[in-house]
Amino acid sequence: MFWTVTESLLIGFWGTLKLFCLTLLFSLPLGLFICLCSRSKVKLIKYPIRLIIWIIRGTPLMLQLLVIYYGPGIFLGINVWGTDNSGRFIAALIAFVINYACYFSEIYRGGIQSIPVGQREAGKVLGMSRSQIFFKITMLQLIKRIVPPISNEIITLVKDTSLARVIAVYEIIWNGQAFIKSSGIIWPLFYTGAFYLIFSGLLSILFNRIEKKLDYFR
């Protein structure tokens, strides 16, 4: 029975891992883009983006999942996601990417604002363009400063992937919970915690090593 449960949870963990990796792949660059838009001097870009960030950060991720998945059918009368698991997975991925991109954008913004203005002004005096100043001065320091808060958000993402089950996306907790209905046993649900702990622990070790390698400004 133990190996049957383990095999089922590994299949569910694969769904969790896909959602986790794809969310990071799209949300990290999108977060930087949103950050730059929120700092734009053009008000028609700046204020709508800040409004979206405020809404996303101020509402639960579970609510956003439900709105993105059920919203088109309720408001437009169109089931854009279909009825299979792939459609539900895409809906969950979009919700996660938007949510985490907004959080990452605020981390980027805080990191950029923490860098002294004098450094950018010095770059201008040296004849550097705005893109050169950003990538050669700001970005190098930004990466070091945002690693701790970014790592916290990424570890939180590991656990937040479990919310995808509210729209019936097959992930590890969904598979663990299925044994309660099929076999009347609850220990597989607690067993899922071991997967989260191991994965989070490995990420913590990885980020600790990254932080040590980024000590070039000390």
C-alpha cells in the first residue's frame, strides 16, 4: 500500500512541479516588466498598472483562481478552458503567473529604489545610456538585494500550488486526498507534507548558496 500511495503522490508532485516551474519561468520576467511600467512617467501606464497590483495583492489567490477559471463562462457565456485537465492547468497557471508577477514587481521596485540615486547620476556623467546604467549598475546590485525576499516568495509558491485543486487541477494534495474517498485512509494526505518539506529544504539550500555567491558588494 505504501508504494502504491508513493507512486500516486509522485504523479501528483509532477503536476505540482510543472505548475511551480512554469509560474517562475513567466512571472519573474513579467514582474520586472510590470515594475518598470509602474515606475513609468506616463500616467496612463503607471496608474492602471498600480491599480492592478493593488487588486491582485489585496485579494486571495484562491479567489483569483476561481474568477479566471469560471469568469469567462459566467460573464461571457464561453467556456474557454474546456473540461479536461489541461485547460484547468492553463487557467491555474495564468492565475499564478499574474499573482506572483505582481508580488515580484513590488520586490523589484523596492530593490531599485534602495540603490542610491547618485550611482545612476554618476553613470550619466560618464556618458552611459539609460539601458547601460540599468544593466551594468542597477541590475547587478538589484539581483543581490532581491534574492532574500524573492526566495521567500518562491518557497511560498511551493505551498500555494496546492490551491490549484479548487479548480480540480491534479496536484499532490489532490492525489493524497483521493485516498480518503477511495480507501478511507488519511495518512497519505499527511505524507504529502514530506514532499513539500524536502522540496522547500532543497530550495532553501540553493538560495543560501546563491546569497553567498552574491557577496561581491561587501
